[in-house]
Amino acid sequence: MKTNNAILATTMAGLISAGVSLSANAVPDQPTHWEKCAGIAKKGMNDCGALDGSHGCAGQAKEDNMATEWVYVPKGTCEKIAGGEVKKVKPAKKAKDA
């Protein structure tokens, strides 16, 4: 029983560590070394809203590789991906002063 608990604890520590390293590499709110790449997102795996305004949230692409769906990729890689097209990144909206 102690062996199973030790294995479980080691596995959980590894998963938590992986999660921390993944979040450290997440796309920032205002990307500077990333580009918006349309036409390569898989169904349900898009980043943020559709280019045509059909929805405003991530994870809502209805099909693979739609021209209106996009994901962030490291700058310089989009054009190397079959079907990828670089799109302009709009600046983040700033909160209005009260």
C-alpha cells in the first residue's frame, strides 16, 4: 500500500510540475513573439474569437482548418504551416479611467 501511495505522489508531483511549466509557456495577453495564424486551428482548439465575428470565445471552432479560426504560434512559423495565414493582432483594449 505504501508503494502505491509513493507512486501516486510521484505521479501527481510530475503532473503538477508539468502544469506549472506549461503555464509558464502560455501565450501572453499581449503577444510580442507570437503571431495570429488562421486556417490551421483544429475543431474546438481555436484561440479566442473568430475573425468573421461569428463567435467571441476560444474553443468554438466547428471544423478543422477554417479560414476564420486561428491560433497563436511562435512568430515566423505560420507561413511554414500548410494552410496557415498570418493575421494582424489587434491591441488589447485598455480599461477606461473612471
